[in-house]
Amino acid sequence: MRTPSRRFRRAACASPLRGSCAQAGFTLIEVLIAATVFLLITLNVNLVVSAGRSAATAGAFMMSIEDELHLTIDRVSLALMAADSREVDGPPLAPASSETVRFQTALGLNDGRVVHGPVEDVRWMRTTSDEGQIQWRENPGDTTERSVVWSNHVPIAFQAEILNNFDDDNENDLRDEAGLAFTMLGRTIDIHLTVAREDDTGHELARNKRSVVTCRN
Ligand SMILES: [Ca+2]
Ligand SMILES: [Ca+2]
């Protein structure tokens, strides 16, 4: 009586697609090698897919930080661009800086006199021990006050800056600047902004941007 193994080998020899009968069939070692190779390929594919997913997630997270940073600094810049430079209060000359600016917009002339809009301000407000939000306010402190939050993820200090040591730690020509920092020279206002958020693993990612605007009046 033929064993199943012998029948398999004979069938393999009979196949026109096979080479010599000496090459037909698989030894246990060949099967083990094939299984090991298959396992290694599967593991590598899983690693590549996993790494790809992580990179895509990290990229999307970083993009959301960049979006918040650009949107916020654009809003601050547009608000200050319309300000009357003679009615801007708060920003000092560099290397000092402020985290608040108060201003009024010049609406136009009436009988040769400049007509101003309501008082507005942009300020950093602490929400946790080391983080805060950026608020725009109209008629601040008044019963008619209106306010809008432009960002919720602004750290207490600009990236890599150490507060209250009277040093420019991050070498950007500002000393002890906050996560939102204003300076002013003539009609030009310099804005520095950092946005920082923690990802799912608790790792903090931060981006910063500088914008220089010139008041129209
Ligand atoms: Ca600095
Ligand atoms: Ca410092």
C-alpha cells in the first residue's frame, strides 16, 4: 500500500510543470523555512502599516497646531492693521514686550477730525498654570463688552524662553517674552505667538510664528 507521501511525489513527477522528480515534494526543513519567511514578511508588513498610521496621525496633529497658529496670528494682525497707531497702548520697545495690546480703529474723518471705533484689546489670559487663551475684546470692562476666544493653547512663555531671568534665552531679541508677545516701534507692531498642545501620548508639540504689521494711520 502506497503512503500519501509517495502518491504526492508521483503526482508531482507526472506534472508537466515540474522539473525533475528529485525536486518534487517538501522536506520539513523547507516547510519550516517557508513558514519563517512568511512570518517575517507578515511582521514587516504590519510594522510598515503601523509606522505609516503613526506618521499620518502625527502629521494631522501637527497640521491642526499649524492651522490654529496661522489663523490666530492672522486675526491679531488684521485687527492691529486697522488700528490708529496714536491710539495703541501696551507694546513697548524691544527687547521688552507685553502680552496685551489695547487700541482703537480709525474709522475716517468728520469735519477734519479722526473718528475712532470702540476700544478693543487682544490679551493672553491664563487658564492653567502654564497655558492660556487669547481673547479679543470690544469695550473691555464695560457693560457692553463683547469678547471672542481666538486660541486656547498658548503657553505662558514663547518657545524655549525662560521667564523672569532678564535673559533672551531663545535669542530672538526679546527678553522674557510670553507665548503672545507684542513690541512696537513707530507705526510697526511686532507680534510673536506660540501655540502648543499635547498629543495622545502626553508629548507636547509647539509651533511659533512672528508677524510684523504696520498700522494704517
Ligand atoms: Ca527671547
Ligand atoms: Ca528669559
